[in-house]
Amino acid sequence: MKKLMLFVFSIFLLSVIVFYVSRLAPGDPLISYFGDRVEKMSPEERQWAEEKLGLNDPIHVQYVRWLNNALHGDFGISYKYKMDAAEVIRSRLGNTLILGGTGFVLIFVFSLLLGILCAWREDGWMDRVICKLGTIISCIPEFWLALVLILVFALRLSWLPSSGAYSIGKNGDLWDRIVHLILPLSVVVISHLWYYAYMVRNRILEEVRADYVLLARSKGLNKRSVMFRHCLRNAIPSYLSIMAISVPHVLGGTYIVEMVFSYPGIGTLSYESARYKDYNLLMLLCILSGILVILCSMAAQLINERIDPRIRSGDVSADREVNKT
Amino acid sequence: MSGLLEIKNLSVSFFTPEGEVQAVRDVSLSLKEGEVLALVGESGCGKSVLCKSIMKLLPSAAKIKAGNIFADGADITNYRERDMCRLRGKLFSMVFQDPMTSLNPAMSIGAQIGEAVRSHERRISGAALEARVMELIALAGLDRPEAYRKLYPHHLSGGMRQRCVLAVALAGNPRILFADEPTTALDVTIQAQILELFREIQRKLRTATIFVTHDLGVVARAADRVAVMYAGRIVEIGTAEEIFYDPRHPYTQALMRSLPAFSRGRDTLYTIPGMPPALLDPPGGDAFAWRNVNALDVDYEEAPPMFRVTDSHYAATWLLDERAESIRKQISGQGGCGHLDLENSGCQSGKKEAGKNRDVQTADAGKPQEVLLEVQHLSHMYSLGKGRAVRAVEDVSFQIRRGEIFGLVGESGSGKSTVARCIMNIYRPRKGRILYKGIDTCDPRQFRANRKMLQTCRQLIFQDSASSLNQRMKVWDIIAEPMKLGHRKPPRGSFRAEAEFQMHYVGLDPCYLDKYPSELSGGQRQRVAIARALTMEPEFLAADEPIASLDVSIQAQIVNLFKHLQQEHGFTFLFIAHDLAMVEFLCDRVGVMYKGRLVESGTVEEVFSHPGHPYTQALLSAIPIPDPGRERARKPAELREEEFSLEGESVEISPGHFVLRKKG
Amino acid sequence: MMENRLFRVVGIRPLPQRPPERKRKWYSGKPIFSIVFLIVIFTGCMTCEWFMTKDPAYLDLYNCSVPPGREFLFGTDTMGRDIFSMIWYGGRASLFIGIFSTLLSTGIAVCFGAFSGCAPAWLDELLMRFVEIMISVPGLLIIILIQAVLGPASVASISFVIGITGWTSMAKVIRTEVRQIRGNEHVIAARCMGGGFFHILWKHLAPNFLPSIMFMAVMNIRSAIAAESTLSFMGIGLPLEVISWGSMLSLSEKALSARAWWIILIPGVFLTATLLCITELGNCLRRCGIKRENNLS
């Protein structure tokens, strides 16, 4: 219950901050509505436009009005698209979720496998090669990787399309969708994979250095059982909670990819709305991302509490004395 | 091959980037069915490595250079991992030192024991597995096995965890059990229970055991045969009686002599000069020669072979060669008390002299010494949040007179550290007063008024650990820090010169001035801590477990230093420890704490010879005495994890001797 | 037959001199190649005026999008500027942004983290909640808005922006470390001896948590440079007139259609290589810690 209250309060605070900051920053919201015609408008026309859009009232009045509407489900109109802000987002949300969601699942699975592979034989040739490759790949900026892949696969080799989510006219074709997804998905996965795989590898190696591994070996367990039944099982909880926290990070990373590939998703929307002061769209987007972040961190905390038996039983033994050797 | 386990000329080395560390050199042993062999030695002498190398649990940097290991007739020296997995748990198994970290914190006890059972009986059914797990838990001495099965390691105390580790080790009915310092991390009373448990299991299951330890008392209680190791070699091996009553190798003799019980009544503990050698480039010849006052020329030239004393007793020392006959007579004539004779504690003359000294002191004490520190009804609690609180200290009162060493003993959780920290104003106690020279240090106003005096006259020394000295400060900086903080001008010119003087005083070579604490050994770091405390010329020193993590011979050196400071300069000490033998040697008066209360206090002679409180009696009876004859004859008191009553008040049962007792 | 003269008591001899430790090559374990490369890049960027072949800002409109050749070593971009000169000249801006923003974020993180670590529990909780809210506000938004306030972007303003948004994770780490070091006995001893807050901070806390943040600071340089290039690419970083590796890449969309691979590849390779070397340096710093043995293999 307390968590729910905290959650609501954080979202509220977030909305206030975003509202005020976006309006206080200089820039002309009319540009997003009218485009370049703004320069040609006379002062009276500007006055009329501002009144119509409700931009003349003091900020707190505007905020209360917005809040009132929002609680009824009406998030206002996007200036640029001249549609309901919620509609705009809904039409694009699906694409981003497909890209980001699939990317996340792939990253989750492959970084776990890669991390285990590296930790299996620490400092073996496979570990060293993979670590070296991974470090190099993780240093490549995401957008540059996207550009290079487009250059090679789309322009030189013409194997894959270079932009969009689907070819014109083939809206419902699944295979077409998949083909268009391959390049952006690869960029998302490759640029994040090594970060998490390295974390898994280090976590497992930390477990492998624990004392209980010796006891497990002295029981007669072979190396594979010890690795999977003991070390991995102990490393998984922290991996799960880290992955929970990284959901917004991965989704945020798709924005840049969407821009390079002209993929119709929320990324381009956010960028435009912030740049061109499309207030309503901006508010809704920020609120959505804030909700996502807070939900994910709460989920991570929940996972930690459930899985780690020490925290679960609520027992925290007090170490009052200086530890003996 | 007669024995269950035979080791012939085994050598194990670690190949590190700095070079080859020869951890085990040319060791030969044999172990028969049902026998208990103890491996004794200081830390770093290779006893742990020996056990782990038999079970092939060493890291990949370690290799068996030479020698053979025969287990149950088969030569396992070159066995691969796959074959070793089959043997581990079934033929031999191991109990480790630290029960806190030996168990997997995320698996329940039942699951871990069940895994051990299943690794050797693959097809065991669910019900049979459960029955076997409960049988093992009961065997380890834990009643109500069904309850323990579902618990996790962090729910259990140290002793219970060690029992679980033992249950895991016994799951496959091993014929050889390696115990690598299993009781070092435990309290004395728990240690006694665990040793009793080992003996019981060994009797029931006829398991041969190799006990690794550095505590000679434990050896006397637990072992049939003893092997003494030094610098990777076995220097003497024989039955327990032979080793304790007739040690032949100079190192064994020195070990016996450095027991505090041997120096009872004397002024200083016997210490072995020097330090154990680094095994990176071990010196040729007998490694102990560099610390042996009576070393022979040939000891430096060539390593001695094992000489036979009796059929079961062998020692590797040139003194047993027939050419050394005259030397032997010469040495024993000098009165070098080699063996342990606790009844007439060795050198009678020494004792009488010491007795005289003591008399002189007590005569002095006839004039009442000034009370330097008085603790009155001290109580302190820690809050754990969520409304729970832990009573760390409750209603503790005692006095410390000027020039005396007051020992505070107790097991972990008894609150002794908290008392020290309250005295030094690290914590503000909830209730009670602490009067230092009449000033109530718990009263903020009085404390502030006398802050400077209080901060210079009272100093604190901690247990040696990684966190007691700032790893990033140089040694001279550490020692001079109090002077810089106290804004006092260094009387010897510069801070550095001051630090050099203090180092010289505590026996540290001035070449360490510019080194960092990580480059020093444990004993040297502790000396730095003492030098830091002495810089401001305090009157009162509180030492919170200063010797707990040090080697036995280094402990003796530090204790001698304390004694010297007390006698030469009249420092007053509060000495907190859990090693009762050291406390008996060093302290004048002692207080015993149990679960936050002071259950007994009085002079050392009184408390140790006539303990009044049942807890003190249990504590004293739990300490293992390094004398096999007396240990075997002794029946330990029925030691369960029982609660001792804490009701009552302090009753004075004889002058100066207070016991917590119900009145009437 | 051993001579009897060896059997006499000589007592303790002084320890023999240990033979001098085998000299380990001073360069073992250190990423020499990375350090050398970084030094080359750094000096190249600083001294570029001495060896640049052309003026990087000059728009040679006759030679737009020329592939690499004799005259233009790395080719020219779509506006006719020589890429070779731009790389060295633009590296200055990128490196400066990286270092300056890291200095800023480290400074903020140290102050915040140390203060939070030493503060009473309730204040500490509050400050940490604040940090978490800061993390949840979308970074892009903050950058865009601060940009709008500060006016047209320049090297200094971008550094400021990246610095302001990059301190949160380091502050969390510092706060945890400080909390842990405060419980150490040498700090307690110093307090008993009368040490004040600043003495303890300077002598005891700082030297102990600095090594762990060295690694994070180096990684922050790397992410700052990457962030700058991303921002410039998206158009909200440095404008085209200010040359940096990122702004060079912001022309890449046009370059794609012109199939001018050198405009995209060459600055990217330099960027990636520099980031890689900085990462190697950071990893090496982190590895200078205590090692325990691997119990499994």
C-alpha cells in the first residue's frame, strides 16, 4: 500500500517537473502546430492562435487544466499531428514494443549463455577471445554501428531493407515485417549484449571463488554440477534484478536506432516533441517512461526480496561483536 | 601397504608469477583405519595444503612435484578429476574452517545434505533420501531433524553450522575425514562440544581422521598420533604422549615451551625468536635452524633425515644422530626445559622468583591503588529498526586500578567490545556512568570540558585486521597521527623522528617507516597500532582483542610487550580477549561476561581456581589442556547449548571476588 | 663420513640475503598498446596545426565527396572539408568534452556521495531517493531542455550538459563505499583521537574510495565522448560549424545516399579506437585489485 502511494506520488512529481520545465524553456510551441507559417503570422493572428491553444493562461492554471483532463483520460491534442495525443502514441507504440521487447528477450537469453560460456573456463582461449571481441564491440557507438550495417547490408549487398518497419502496401505481411526488423534488432542486441554478458561472467566468477564451492567439490560433485546447481543458482537473483532495471535502458536505446532506420516508433516521437515543444505529446511520453522506470525498479526490488532467502525470512542477524578470525 | 592412507615423499608447489612456492616438501605419512592423526604447525607451514592436495582440491596453480599418494591401496597421485570425483565423499571427505562461508547460503540444509547423499547413491528414492538426511542430521547431534531440514544456513549459529558441515561430510560414509581447523572460528564452549562430537563419530563409525590445527590443547584432547610440521616438512611424528612428554625436535620443544601454561608465574612468555620462513625460496638445511638458539653447524648445511626414537616416534633433527651425543648432554644440562610438566611447572626456581615478585606487588597493593576507571551500571542497546532492539550490555560494573591489567573475557556476543567502545566514548550508553579519574565521561558537558585530556590519556588498540590501520597511509604517518591531531609539538624534532623513536620502543625495525601496512606481517602491524597508541603517552590503554588473529608465537611477543609496558612504565590496560590462557598469564584481575552481563569478577588466581558462577565453571572446563594424560582422564561437563541463569545481583563471595548470584 | 666438527652449537645466524627478485618486465599486465595509441591521438590533436594539410573549416566546394586519395588523405565530406584535418582538429573538441564533463560529473558525484555517506540515516535516504528520481527523468529531455535554455550549443555547454547528467551512478557507488569505510576501525580510532570531519575525509575516506572511482571516472570519459557523438549525430549536439567527431558523423545520412563510405567509416573508426583504448585503460585500473583463487578449476 505504501509502495502504491509512493508510486503515484513520484509520477505526480514527475509530471509537475516536466510540465514546468518544458514551458519555461524558451522556444515557440506554435512552430509545431503551424510549421513554417508561423513566421508569416501577424501579431493578431499569433494572439488568436495562442488563445485558442490555451497558451495564454498562467502556468499553474494550465497545469490544473491538464491534470483535470488527464484524470478523465483526455491527454490533449498533439500540435504536430493534430490528433489525440493518445492516438498518436498508440499507433506507434506497438512498433517500439516489438523492437524493444524482442531485443530485450534476446539480450536476456544470449548474455546469460555467453556469460556462462566465458566463466566455464576462466582465462581459457575462448574466454579471452570472447572478452576481447566483446570489449571491442561494446565500444562501437550504437548509431555508428547502425550506419555501418546499413552501408554494408542494405546499400552494398542489398540483402536487407534500410528503413521503415514494413514495405509500402505490405502492412500485414509477417515475413516482410521480420525482414525489416532484422537490422534494427541486430543493432539493439549487439550494442547491449556484451555489457550484460560481462556482468554475468563476473558474477559467476565471484561465486566460483566462494568457500562453499570447496565443500561442494569435496562431496564428490563434478564441475558441471557445481557450476549449474550452486554458482549459477546464486548468481541468478542479482541478474534478474539487474535485467529488470535495465528494461528502460534498452527501450531508451531503441530511440536512436529508430532514428537511423526511420523506424516508426516512439523514439522519433519523443525527439520531435521535445525539440518542437509539442507539449501534450511530450507530457504523455514522459509520464509513460516514468511509469516504466518506476515499475521496473519496483519489480527488481520485489525479485530481490522473493528470491534471496536471507531477506525473505526477514531475519537479519546482528553482528554486534568484532568478528573473530 | 598396511595403512589406509600412505603418503611417500610428497612435494607440492605453487607456481606463482613471483616464483615457485614450495608449500609441502618431502612429506611421508601413514594413516591406519580408525586412527586420529593431528597435524600441528603455525600458519603457512603447509598443513592445509597437504590435506587439500590429497583430495586434489587445490587451485590450478598448484602441482604435485614429486611423491606418491596411496589411498586404500590404489595410487591416486595421477588420478584425473573424473576419478577423484568418485572418491571424494566416499573414501575421504573434508570439514572446513569457516562454517559461515562453507555452506551455500541459498540452499536449505536438507537440500545440501541430500545432494551429498545423492552424489554417491544415484538411484536412491525420495523417501529413503529423506530418512538418510534426517539420520545424518541426528548423527551430527542436532535434535529435531525435521525442523533443521528446512532451515537455511543463516538461521543457525556457528556451532550448529559446523555440525551441518559435518553431516554433509559424513553423507557418503567416508573412511578418511580431513578436518581443517574445524573449531578455530568457534567459541570455546562450542569448540568443546564439536570436539566431543568428533570423538563420538569416530568411535561409532571408525572413521580415520586427520585433524589440522595450531592449538595444542585441541591436539591433546582429540588426537592419538601427532605430526608436527614446519616450513612444509614434517619435523616430528609420534603418539600424543610421546610428543607432549618427550619432544625431541627443537621446534616441538619450543612450541611446548611457548604455551602460556608453561610460563605461569613468570614475567615473560617464552617466545620463539624470528618468524616462519617464506616458502618462496626456502633456506637449505633445517628450516628451523634460523630460529634455533641451539642450532648446529650441520643444520645449516644439510636437512636432517628422520631419526628413530621409538617404533612410533620419529624426529628429523641432527641432535638424534649419534655424533651429537655430547651436544645433547650439553644442552639438557643447561636446564633447557624441554618437556611439559604442568604439575611442577618446569623450572621451579623461576616459579619461586616469580612468586616473590607477585608477593612484592601484592604488598604494594596493600596501599590502595588509585581507581583510574570505574564503570557503574553500564547498559547499552542497539536498535535493529522495526522496533526491535538488542541488549548488548546490561548493568555492568567494575573498577580498574592504576597500573593493573584488567582482563575482560567472554564469548562472541557477550558484549565485551561494546563495553570497551562505551568506555572510549565511541558509543553513548543508554544508562550508567563511566568515571575516569572522577570525571563522568558520559556527561557531554564534563566530556567537552576535559576533552583534550581524555583524548590523550586514553587510547584504543584494535584486533589486527585489514581495517584497523589505514592502508593508504605510511607507517610513520600512522604513528604520528595522534600527535598531529592533538596539535602537540613533537619533542624529538619532527614527526618522523618521533615515529622512529616509538617504533624502536615497540621493537620494530626503523626500515619500516616508509612502508604501507599491507607490506607488514600481522605482528608488525599490531606493533604499529601499539606505537600509535603510545605516542601521546597515555595512562590508560584499552585493547579490544589485540591478539586474536595472530599466530601463537607472535601472540606471545605482543603479550610480552604489554607486560613490559605495564611493569616498566606503569600503564593501565583493559585487555579484552577470549583466550583464557593468555588472560591468565597476563592479567591481574579479570571479569567474565556472558550475554551482556558481568557474571564474575576478581583476581585471576581467585577466579581461575575457584570459579563461582556456573558459566565460568563451564568455560574453564571447556578449555582444552595441552596434556594428553589429563585430557583423557577428564570427563567434560555435560555441555549442551544451555542457558545459564542471569538472575541475581553481584554478591561478594570473598574479598574482591564478585559473582552474579541470587541472594539468599 | 661427515666430519664431527660440524656437530657444534652455533646458534642463530643472520638470515641470508634474498636473491634479488626476478625482474618482471615492467610492461607486463599493462595495456601498452592502448596507452601508446591514446598518447598519439592526444598529441596529434593538440599539435594538429603543425601537420594538418588543409584548413579543416574551409569549404572546398569543387571537391565535395572526394574519395581518399593523394591530395585528400581521408577524402572530403559532402561540404568539401578535408576529413584528415578534421579528424585531428575535431578530436580536440571530443577529447575536451570528454575530460571536462567527466571532471564536472566526478566533482559533483564526490561531493554528493561523500556528504550522503556521512549524513545521518534519514538524510541519506532522502538524498538517495532524489538520485533515483533524477535517474528516472528521461535524459534526452533534460539535455534538450538545458540546451534550449543555454542557447546554441558550444563545446563548453555540451560538456556542462553531459556532466550534469552523468554523476548519478558514481554518486551511488561513492556513497556505498563511504558508508562502508566509516565502519572501519582506523576511522573510529581517528575519531577517538580527536580527528575532525575534514581530517577524516581527507586522510581516511578519500584515499580509500578514490581507487574505486578511478575506474568509473575513466569509463565516464568514454561514455561522455560517446554521448557527445550521439547527440551531435542527432542534431542536438554541436552544430556543423563546430568540428568534432560527432558532428562529422551528423552528415552521414547524406553520405549514405551518396555512397560515400569514407565519411562514415573513418571518423567512426577513430572514435571506436579511442573509446576502446580508454576502456582498456579503465579495465586495467580495475584489475589492480586483490585476487582470490578460482576454487572450481
